[in-house]
Amino acid sequence: MRGVSVSRAGRTFFRGGSASVDSVAALVGQTPLVRLRAFEKDLPGVELWAKLESFNPGGSVKDRPALQMIREARDAGKLGGGRRLIDSTSGNTGIAYAWIGAALGLPITLVMPENVSAARKQVTSTFGAELVFSDPMEGSDGAIRHARRLVEAEPDRWFYPDQYSNPGNPRAHELGTAREIWAQTRGRVTHFVCGLGTTGTAMGTSRGLKQQNPAIAVHAVQPAEPFHGLEGLKHLPSSIIPGIYDERGLDGTRRVSTDDGWDMSDRLAREEGLFVGHSSGAALVGALEVAREAAEAGQQAVVVTLFPDRADRYFEPDRWEWEGR
């Protein structure tokens, strides 16, 4: 595995160097933590850090739960025997399933809204995944319903992990993300803030951190509006509530507008050199609210947020548009 970054007196050290592994799947996790000094300068007594999940092999935080769910299914004998993995996705989880399936020799079928970006369709199909499209007007919830119909029609053909209800999703963060944050901050983390999509990151990381220190406050971020442009995040009041979600694991929820999330992503690029997606911008908006409240209360705080992916994931690369591709 890759080395772990550890903060000491405001500096970061990287231990372990490069790795030699049997499969690219072994490189999931141990992502770096970076300090956001440009954003904490007006917050006395507060340190602000971000965990960069784009350093996973598939480029996003979704590599963690996808790998965990696949491993648990293989160990339980639910994969193999000609069964294909099928799940609904509108983005990063699909890419994670696709590349992990290629790396481990597993057939993958993805159900996604027909209006997802051409880049998402092309990246997942390049890894060999079969794509099935659902009604574009029904969004990610429509993809969930379509996947369930396919499984009900041919139950012996499929293994359906159901990322929204599978306990392996939050378990990946309980066993991985939370432990890494605890080690990287040397146990000093006081607050954790992240976005809500499947809700696995928030649920699992909260569980893992609170096992280390029950006083750690965990806040979630979701879009302020039902119709929003923060891809990867769910407006829970207007959505199918994931089976793994339990609001008791949270100390608060922050609502962030699309404009604020997009503007913060732009600021991160200009002020920190971090080229991240809009859900990352939204996560930082929420983290800054938490950090500001701690500073105003005179608290010493170490606030950690999580950036799920990079901004270039949402672009349409010219190379995919070449004639004959």
C-alpha cells in the first residue's frame, strides 16, 4: 500500500514511498490530507484540512465502497457462476465498478440515466462495462428503479450490491477513511464534514471516528434545492432515502446552494491549486460554516472535509470526440 501522510506542527510527511502491488485494486485508500491555509487564515485557533479522494486509482471516493462491496460478495459466494454485477449509478460509482471489474475479471452492468455525460458513458464502456440507460427525466432515482426491475425479472442472472442499501458501503469508510483521518491528524480531529450522496461516506466515517472519540462532531452537506447542479449529492427530502442512512450518526446537516458550491470550486483552483468537482466545493462551504462557528466560540478545532474527485471528471475530453472513436 501507499504511504500515509502525517501532520506534525503544520507540516506533512509522507511515509512508505512507492508501492509494488499484485493488482491496481490494492492501491485503493491511503489518500493524502492537505491543509487549506488560504481558507483558515481568518479562523483563529482552527486548522482546516481536506482529504483528496481523487488519488484513488479510479479518481474518486467511490473506489472504496465499490471494492468493499465486491470483496464481501466474492467472500460470500455471491459473485461467480456466470452472474453479472449490476447496480445503478450516475457517475463515480459506475467508474469504480467498471475499472475494478476489469482488474478482477468480473462482468459489470451499469444502469444510468440516459442523459449522463458522454465522458461517463465512454469511460465506463472503455473498461468493458455493459451500459443500460434509464429515463433521463427520472434522474438517479429512476436508475435505481430500473435496476431493481431488471433484477426482479431475472434474479439468477445478477448480483445486485445496491450501493444505497449495502452495509459494505459505509463499512469501507468505517474501516478505511475514518482510520486514515485519525492517523493523519494524530488523533486531533474535532470535526468531520462531507457531502451526502449514497450517504455511505458520512455514515461510515462518522461511525469510525466516533469509535475513536465520541466527541468528534460530524456534519453532512446536501443541496439546498431539489433541482440542483451539485453532481453526486442528493437532496434527501425529495429523493429515495438510502437504506444505509441514519441521521442519528450526524451532529448536523448543512444546506448548500449550487452557486455557492460552484463558486467555492473555482476558489479552490485559484487559491489552493486544487482542481476539484463541485461536490467538493459544496463540502468546503459546509466545512467553513462549521470552522467559523468553532472560531467564534473560541474553540481550538481541527476540521477535516473530504473532496470526492477532480473537476476534469466533469469535462468532455476532446480525445473522445475523435472521428471513428
